[in-house]
Amino acid sequence: MSEHNPANWIAERTKTFDSSGIRKVFDLAAKLKNPVNLSIGQPDFDVPASVKAACKEAIDSGRNAYSPSQGIGPLREKLREQIQGRFGHADRDVFISSGTSGGLTLTMLSLVNPGDEVIIFDPYFVMYLPLVKLVGGIPVLIDTYPEFRIDLDQVRSAITARTKLIIFNSPANPTGVTPSREEVVGLANLAAERGIALLSDEIYSQFVYEDEFHTPADINADTIVIDGFSKSHAMTGWRVGWVHGPSAVIQTMIKLQQFSFVCAPQPAQWAGLAALDVEMSTHRADYQAKRDRVIQGLQNHYEFTQPGGAFYLFPKSPWGSGTEFVTQAIEHDLLMIPGGIFSQHDTHFRISYAAPDETLDRGIEILRQLAERPK
């Protein structure tokens, strides 16, 4: 038998990106006895009781088989009613994805050909670049530092004949920044004028604080929108999201879902149906208070842009690179995410304030101590 190396079997497309640095931080967390964990991007409140009950009822009543690839009818219809009530677009359909990550994957597979360019704002959610590369696309990064605002002139300059898609995320991960209405309107109109697909990742849309939520779908009827229950209802492990947009795009995604994810978990879809009736504004108020708690504790020690939504703060490292600073923080039992994981710059770090107040206070104290270290 000839010698072989299974590593040689690995497809080249998988070598264009590394494993998520966030997972590496999680691995470190497992080794610490009592970490102050401000790294995890998921709510610290529990799934609502009525949502749990709906899932249990679905399981007990035998709704455990595959659902239609596009999702169970009642959930899809209820979402369609809400979406149509908001937008009133003549051509807008919706389907249920296996989490918003599944929706992102199917969007890339549906729209991006090898060699197509995809505009991404830096900093960005960790999945954007790998997914673009996985389908053979070319990421085109637009730097938004230091205030994390969208400069439309930069976007215009970045557009070429090969530009296929612009990815927009608000409230943004990792910065928590919510673009102004002027930024959103300008981007939506620019994409429409140039005939470029616009993807709006709105998974944090329920966590917007001072201002109302602005979506480019209000202006550009061809906007593709991704949303889900993971952040709003603490259902991160349930893997239920949805995508809505032009029917031709949605039907293509449904076709691809048949041959990939098949469907979102059926019991969790029935839970999602119940979740649509649960009022979550109390949690939004709680997280606004957590944001204010962290800002007040750190504003005299760190440079950052005040987040308008989500549950993240993205301060600049007071010394060293973001990675060096986070490494030092881990030695003090504080877990955060270095900004280089979300960016071409390694100058910042991400704090998740989706944590109990006691944990936040411990983290604030450690961060104050670290800020005072001589450069």
C-alpha cells in the first residue's frame, strides 16, 4: 500500500482563511477557574418560558421530522405578514434559514460567482470574509476607522465592474455602532443606482437604544435582509433565522437549502412562532443600562465610539496591539476578543457586555488596572 497524507486531500478553498480566533478564546476560557468572561456574543438572559413550552409541545406532539425546506407554513406566513406590513414591497418573499449563519452562507452561494467582488466594511463580523472567499469571491474592504462611519465617497471609489454585493451590518458587530439614517439612505440609493446587490445583516435589530432602527430595505426594495431569534430571544443554539428579499433570490436560496442544510430544526421553528408574540423590550432596556454601566466605568480610561446598539464596545488598546492587550488581560482572568479577528487592524478589542452586572463590574476594575500599565 502506498503511503499517503490525508492532509493532502484538503480542498484549497479551505486554506484561504484560518479557524475563528473567537473559538481560540473560548478554548482559553475553559482552562481558567473563574474567568471574567466578556467575550461571548450571546445574551445572558434565558429563553422565554413560552418559547421553551412551544418547543416542548412540538416535540411531544411529534413535530420532529423534516420541515419543508422553506420553513413551516405558520412561521413563514406570520413573518411574511410582518414584513409586508413594514415594507409593502410588491416582490418580497421570506424563508426560514438554519440560523443567520445559514442565511449568510446561502446568500453567498446564491449571488457570488468566482471573481466577483464583495464590499465589506472594516471592522466586520468574522464570517463575512471567509464566506466570500469560500465561494471564490474577492473581498473589497472599506476602512471605517476611527469613528466606524460609512463614507459614501469611499464606497463609490471601491465599486468596479466586478462588484456584485455590498454587506451592511447594523447594529454592527464588533463595534455596536448604528449608522445614521443619512448613511443608510445613501448606501441604499447607491446600491440601487449601480445595480449592486445589498445584504443587510440585522440580527441585532432588537437592540437599538436612543434612535429608531434604520434598514436599507426601507429605501431599496431589492435589499436582502437577514434576521433571526438568536440574539433577541437568547436562542443562539436553536438555529432559526430568516431571510427576506426579492423572490428570485429567495427561491434560489430555498433550492440550495434543499441540498445543504435541508431545513431549520422543526421544533425550534414552532418555538420561533411563539417567540414572535413575546415582548422583549425589558431586555433591551436592561442591555442599554449595561452599556451605560460599561461606558461610565471606562470612559476616562479608554478611547471608543459610543455604541448605539447590539451589546458590544470596541475600545482602542491603551498600549500595544489589540492582541497583546487581550493576552495580558487573560493573565488577569479577563476574557475579551482582540480586534484583529474582526479587522485588518490589530489596534482595538471587543467587549461583550451581555453579562451579569457583577461580572461587568469585575471586568471594569481589571480594565482600569490594565489601562494604567506604563506603555
